[in-house]
Amino acid sequence: MAIGLRKYSFHVDIYEKGEDIRRIPPAKGHSFNLTLTARGLRSLDTGIVDLLYRRGVPLPQRVVHHRDGGLIYQRYGTAPEHHLLSIPRGVLHRALLEEAARAGAHFHFGHECIGADPKNATATFAVRGSAIEEVAADLLIGCDGANSVVRAEMSRRGARMRISQEYIDHGYIELQMPPRGGGHALLQAFRDPTRPESGEHGLHVWPRGEFMLLAQPNVDLSYTASLFMPLQSADGAPAFSSVHDTVGVEALFGENFADAVQFLPSLADDFLTTTPASLKTVKCHPYHYGRTVLIGDAAHAMVPFYGQGINCSFEDVREFLRILEQRMRIGGAAGVAPALASFTELRKAPGDAIADLSLRNLRELTDQTGEHAYHARDRLDKRLFTERPDDFMPLYHMVAFTDLPYDEVVRRHERQSAVVDDLCRHFDIDTEADRIVGAYPGAAGADIPVLPDGSEDSELELRPEEVRRLLDTVALRVLRYRDALNRGEYPASYLQESTAADYQDGRTAADALREDTAPARGTDLEPLLAEVFDEAATSGMVHPHPGFMSHVPSGGLFQGAVGEFVSRLLNRFIGVWAATPGLTQIETNVIRWFCSMLGYGEGSFGYLTTGGSIANFMGVRCALEAMTEDGRSRATVYVSAQGHFSVKKAARMAGIPEDRVRAVATRPDYTMDLGELRRLVEHDRHRGLAPACVVATAGTTGTGAVDDLAAIARLCAAEQIWMHADACFGGFFRLTSRGRELLHGIEEADSIAVDAHKSLFLPHGTSALLVREQARLREAFAVPGAAYIPELTSDDDHVDFCNYGPELTREMRGLTAWLPIKLHGVDAFERSLDHKLDLADELTARLRSLPGIEVLPRGPAHLPVVAFRAAADGPRGARLTERLCRRICATGDVYVATTELPGEGLVVRACIMHHRTSRAVVARLVDAVRWAAADMTEETPEEDVAHVADPAVDKPAARTRRGPGRAA
């Protein structure tokens, strides 16, 4: 890890409890050789690998010693590169220490970690028992093994860590097996001219049921021998606890390892003077917390029976450095912290999988390696791999010699084994192996394909590793964008003082991105993401900015975007219930939740749309369906003069001419004048027209005014006119007590349009039409099914959405709302909406305290729109207000817009609807208004000066950032 971090110019300090092993002689006791495989070696630099091969011994095979003295040679693979590299633990440690020192890492030996603050990357050390030293870093990496202090501190200090620790019954000791006759004792003693494999090194195994002896050769001609045996035994079976003296040791080995005794000259002394070491498996989650990450055994300790502990740890390092490099390439030093979470997500499942495999391999080594059936199956697996390499890989091969994630190895092995097990039940493994090998591809294809990704058939299909890389790259870029947004590196709008008419920078950006011809060849992903984030997204309005208060902002909850991503990934057809009952039910749940939030009861239903315009169209269409054919041809629609312009578009799409859409005058508070509405209805009836629909507005975009919904409902009921409520702005405020007061009567509407991408803070394109009676929606949109879709249903509980809206094929929209609501609960949204109402009240009060600023009156219950203007009348007031708005937006911290009101004329309008808009953001808006007013005082011609104050107000300064640079 230190060697890799030095490549990225980190200052690296290594703190080690023990002394520098390069300066002290090796000690016997608790050690066994490490076995490096291709998986681990690929994580190391070529120079280090060459060094390790000079100091280690390649083992191409396992040599199994039976109790009767017979030997079985079991190759690890089918090619020369399929071998283990056996190397003493101390030799490997010395080699890596030397390389780390050459790379520039700093060592601190004799430092025992006694505490840590993982969140802030600090650690406390006892220095050789005589002093205490505290160290602070930008990144703390816990490589402190199975009994990790860093892991314990993460758990203790708030990481919400799940830890499982499982000791096995076995312990182990090291036994000395020195050179003999100037060579490797076992290699010389068991060489057989009739068996060429006997002339090669191997991992020697003496399997004896519940215990075993292992021996691995070293370059100094010795062997490292290790005895693995139960610590305790209740039935008199061999165990460390039952052997107390030389007689017991000699009896144990004479009976079980007779052919090895002669090579262990200090056997009794080694056995009786060494306390057996325990073995355990440790699993934990997460691997990170704050600015700290766990690597290797600290994250996932495993028993040594697959020889993968060191390989898994080296792979940890390789993957961590890969993620870190990606993060830092995109985000610089700020990319370090997000890399930790990605590392946990990537490595947790593989770490658990290899830990489980290692436990399982204990049984194989101690018992099964002596069985005929085991070796017969091993031969069959190798033959399948040799003859069908695209269809089959042995488990050991996948673990040791590939880079497949360990959890993927397990899944693939289970698929393969299920097929082979079934074939072995039909054919004899000893006499009919040819038939098994020949039948395997067909049997595997009939079950689950071993290679199911389809990448060989389509250049558009990504392989699993390509999918993972794409997701990692996109996730890194998204996180970098969000981090920059949170740090204030994006303005609320790039228009600032520009209007659409004079926004030359926008035209320049658009022209630079224009491509009239589709590319014939592909491009790497990262430059494409840079084009999106660095070029396309750096113009116009920044809607996710908490200071964006123009229009009716969409917060764009990240959780909702994740839901939509999952929906697009699943890519299921939602138009017909039978095509995806489960996902259709999720969308149905969301619709019924929305109905409940708006006050609808039993029998109500709805349809999720991409926006309020479509929802309004569907509402008008339902209104027309409730009329006779003759009535539809004479239909008229009524909407407040302050209502949304999409109502006219909705009427046009429904076939109603624009001259039959009545703009009903408003009262001074900009709510619909009911007397005028009644007059227009009577007038149209007198002219032979058919009043079809009254659109009540539950939140005008100009001021947030809400029509008298209850009174309109009574009028519509009396006149038998469909009442549609355009609640795209204010609908979900009904979750709050103030909202329920303001929206009283909306539950009487025949249909309601709502935008969850406004008052539920979800991403754009999350809206709905809700109807009080489900049948009305189906009547408006159901058509006879096509012959190629015979699965249509008429069940009101399990609906075909194609019969409840204008679309057949569309994306599944429910997850965008379902995931955030399920994650947080409705109460969290209610509290957030209440907070927006509070902030609007606070903004109103603070703006009223500013000299020269006039704030429009707001009722006691009101949506969170605040309108204000320069305190001047007539054309001069309009000019000053326009200038005031431009000056406010020029700060970059906030973005507001002007609107024209019949009574007050031009006003600046601030809409507080973003979930991330906080009290601090409101304060920045107030500061911007104060600064803009002062700036106008200094620069505005005298005849245009409103009565504004002239304080010395500074434009807000830019913010800075810092990043990590030191690891411990």
C-alpha cells in the first residue's frame, strides 16, 4: 500500500508495533509460508515479483502423503504458470519493507496502536512502552491484522459496524525441517525415476481427518512444516491438549506421519516449547469510516487453508489504488474520501466469499485429499477445463489464477458443480468420463449458461468488468459534480444578469456542442462525461442549486434519481399488468399514496406522468369523457387569469379551441373571482355552449395564490361541471397543517394534477393525474387491446396502465418516488415542506426590514412564494425592480426572476421549494438584495433612485477548498 501511495505523491508514514525485522534474526514459532498465486502477484510491480521469485519456490502441485506411505501428485493447473509461489512470511516482509523504503515511505517501529479517531484520521501510539505519540493524517489505513485496533475504534466511535468473529477448533505450530544431504529433504527422499512429477517441488500434505501436516520448501533448502490440529478433543482424538511430553509427540507422529518423522530432528522440542496459535475468521462492514479504511486481515481475516489471505490483501491494495486513481484523476485530492466508500462496496462481498471458501477448504485438505472420489473429480474438472475452457473452469483455478471476484467465483462454481453433479449421477466418473465431458456443454446450456453475458455475440453488450468500470467511472463523476455543487463551485444560474434574448454565452456553448451527424465510431467514456458535466452543464440555469428560486424549483432528490436509474436498468414494460406484476404494484402503491396525501379516499386512482402539462391534459380529457358527444363539441373550459398557461395547451390537445378557454378574472389576492366564474358559466350556457371543466389553481406560479377550492367544488357540483384542480405547485403541501387549511376542498375535485418534482422535491418528470373515481380514468383512455397483447385485465386492483393513460410503452415511473418515500417516510417530507413555509415567512420578515424594498402581502396560510419590488411607482419602479433582480442574480449565490402582476406591475419573485434551501441560503438572498439595493444607489441616475439605503455592502466572496495529502 505504501509503495502504491508514494506513486501518487502521498507522504506515507508506517507505524509498526514490532521492531524492524530487517535488523533481527528470524524466530521460530507461529509462522507458515505464504503462497502467492497469479491473483496476488498481478497486484505487484514487476521488479518486486522478480525479487520474490528469487527468494521463493514455485509449487506446481500438491503432494499428498497417505498413511500407508503412498503418494499422490495433484497438479494445480494445466499450464506451467499454474503454480503457487511459496515464500516464508519474514522473507516477503523484508522484501516489501526494502521496496517501501526505496519508494520513500517513513517507518516508525516500536509503535503500538492503542487508539484512533477514524473520523478525523488520527491515531495514538505507545512508543516502546515509554511514551505516547498522537499522529494526525489526511487518510488513516488500518493494516493491523485480525485483531485490528483501528477496526475496534471504528466500531466504538460511530461507524455502526457489523462485526462477526468465528474461531475454529484448530490451532497450529511450526516445526523445523532442515536441509538434508545438501538438498531439500523431501524432494530427495521421495524422488522416483518412474514418476517424473516426483522431481518437482510441491506443497506436501499429510491429511489425517481432523488434522494434517503441511510442508513447504524454501530457497535455503529447508522446509517450513506446520501442524494443524484441534486445540481440544472430547473423544480422545488427537489434539494439542492431549499431547504433553516427548512420548506423546513420538506416538502421535509415529502413528500418523511416520514417513515425515526422520526429517524433523527437533520435533519434540518444537512441539512442546511452542504454544499453538489460534485461527479465526473475521468479517465486518463497512471497511471505512470518516477518513479511515481497513485493508487486508483488518477487514477480512480468514483461515489459511486456501492460501488466499495474502493474495486477497494484495488485491485489496490493487483495487483501492485503482479506485483512488480514478477519483483523484477526476476530483483531485477531494476524490480520496469518496474512494473509501467505493472500496467497501467493491470488496465486501469478495472478502466474505473467500473467507467462507477457506473454511470449506479445511475439510478438503484434512480429509478429502486422501479419498479416491476427490481425486477422480479433480481429474474430471481439469479435463473439462482442458477440453471446454470456454465453458468450465475449476474452482481452484478461478480462485488462484484469475481476477474474477471471489463472490463471482462462488456463483460460477455452484452453477458448474450443479451440472457436473447431475451428470455424475447418470454416468460413472471412472469409466464414463468421456460421456460426461461430451454432455457437459449441452447440460450447462439447458440449465444456466456458464458465460451468460452475451458479449461474444454483440459488440454493444458490455462484459461484467466493463459494466463495473462504467458504473465506477460514472459514479465518480457524479460524486465530483455533487461535491462541487455542495462547495458552491456552481452558480445558481449562468444567466445571472443576462436574459434569454442577450445570453450570448449560452449560444456559444450550444454552437460548440452542435453535431449534425452522428459519429461513426465510438469514444471513450471519460471525455464524454467531461463533455456533459464540463461543457453542456455549465450554461443556463442550475436547477439543483439550493439558491435557485426562480420558477417553481425541482430539488431533484438524488435518491429519486437512483430509483429512476434502477427503473431504466430493469427496463420492464409497465403498460400491461401481466408483464411485470411486482413493479406495476409498486407504481400502484405510489399512486394510492399520492391520492391519500391529497385527501382522496377509497375508489380513487391515478396515472404517473412526466409533468403537469400532461396531467392537466388528462384531466380535461376525463372531463370531456363525462359529457355526451354533442356536449364535447360545445365544451368550454374555465381557469383563473393567473392559472398556468399549460391549461390552454391541454384544452387544445383535447380538441377544445382556444377561444373556448375562459380566463376568469381574479380578486386582489389573485384567487379566482367566483362571481365572475358563475357569470361566465351562465353566459356560455345562454349561448348554447357546454361548460365542461373548471380548472381551480392550487398555487399560482406568480404569487402562490390558491383558489377557494371548497367554494369552486360546490359551484361545480351544482352546475354539474367537472372540477379539475391544478395542484402542480401546491398539492403536496397538504401534508402540512397549514397546507391542509390552505387546500381545503381539494379532496372534492374530480381530478387533480400534482407535480412530485416540485413539492416532493423529486427529479423532473415525476407528476401525476389523480381522480376521485378510478372508473372515470379508465373510461377516458381504455381502448380494445391489440391482438398481440392477449394478457389485458379488467381488474381494478391489478391494472393495465395502458388503459389509464395515453401511453402504451413508457418507462416505469414509480421507483423515482417510491425509493425516497420508502427510505425516509412521509413524515420527513412533511417536515421539509413545513420548513419551506417557515423560510418563506422568515424571508418576508427580513425583506420588509430593508429600506426601499416593498414586499407584497401574504396571507397567514400561503405557499412559499415571496414577491417584492423596489419601492417606487410607475415605469421608474419597473426599471428599478428589473435592475434590482439583475443585481441580485449577479452575485451567483441565488437566482430569482421577475413576473408581471396586474395590480403591482413588475415584481421580483422568490420561490423557496428546494429541499436543500436552508436558512443560510435565505440569508444569502437577503444579503444579495441588500447589496443590490446599495449598488443601485451608487450607480442609478437620480431620477430612477428609489428610497433605498446606502450601506457599505460587499458582494459575497468566493469560497476555497482543501484536500488530503498525507496517509498513515
